[in-house]
Amino acid sequence: MAHVFQINRSKGGVPKQAISFATVTRNGLEGDAHQNTHHHGGEERALCLYSLEKILALQMEGHPIFPGSVGENLTLWGVNWDQLQAGTILRFEGGLEVVLTKPVKPCQTIAASFRNGAIQRILHDQFPGWSRWYGKVLKEGVVRTGERLEVFR
């Protein structure tokens, strides 16, 4: 069963800090901001999502990554990340509904999360199944840490 492991936000930049719940609108997590609005934010990129399992695997490779350090709003646990694709729908038990729009291209802002700044380690084109995902909010709602979600392809 998939769950929300952590909810993360910041006033801009990384790492994003953990919070226990958040209201999510079509524009993203309330109270979250981006330093670079040319590449982040907007309805097609309202949320950034990542996998706890991928974070743990990257830690085992020696990368200093941790939940929230690569700018994801939702760190999810129990999602088969390798099977995600654009159009996948995530339905959260609290009512939030998100459709994945595209893999997130890593930028230098998250270099501190990778050994020798190797941000390309989560570049979708080089390592399919390892990237973060952008999501568009289909149905607004409140999301809580520990909340279950279902994945529909």
C-alpha cells in the first residue's frame, strides 16, 4: 500500500522542510515557493513528487540526499516508481487527485544532495525510473503525512 511519507515546503530553495499536512490547490502546496518560477510552478508543475525508496537507494550509493533535499513537495513510499509515466493518476485518501505530467530535470540547486554534485544520477533520460515527477492537481484537497494513496495508469 502506498503512503505519503513526508510533505515538504519552503519559502524558496532547498531543502524543503517537513510539515504534517498541507492544503493543495491547482497552483500547488499552500505556503510553498520557488526561487526560479521559469522552471518551477504553474498548473502543469504544481507539485514535485519523489520516492522514499529511491532516496534510500541513492543514500546506499553514497549520496547525501534526504527527504525534501531535492525539492520534492511529496515524498511517497510504496509506489512502484519504475512504472510511473505521464498520465499516471495518484488518488489520495483525503480527496487530493494528481496526474503526473513529466519527469523533472535536475538542476544545480540540488547538487548538495549528490556525491560530487552528480545531479544527472536522477536525470530521466540517463536513468529511467529515477527522476522526480511533476504533477498537475486534478482535484484540490488537504494531504497528510501517513495518508494512503492509489496509483492508476
